[in-house]
Amino acid sequence: MTSVREARPDLGVVVVTHYHRILEQLNPDVVHLLVDGRVVTSGGPELALLIEREGYEAWR
């Protein structure tokens, strides 16, 4: 079975979630953190793990 990433490398998908478990299934390349409708930081999947572990307070 071909993955979507292999079949459509030019395809971009935006997913907005508060749940890390969804990101575990999607395996994102880039994670953006939005606070009050603005991107306050970006990173790789490790950013989602940091937010899960430490919360959002550092960016408020």
C-alpha cells in the first residue's frame, strides 16, 4: 500500500488539534503553535512532545 506522502509529495495538509495522540498517527513534518490566532513558534514533532509535557504557559 502506498502512503499519501509517497503518492502525493506535493500535497500539504493543515490539521488543528489540541491532542498529541492525533499527531502520533499523522507523523507531521512541521508543528506550529498558535496562541490567540498567531503562530508563536514552529518546529518539528519534538515541539508537540514538549507542549504535551510542559503545557502552553511558556508561550502565553
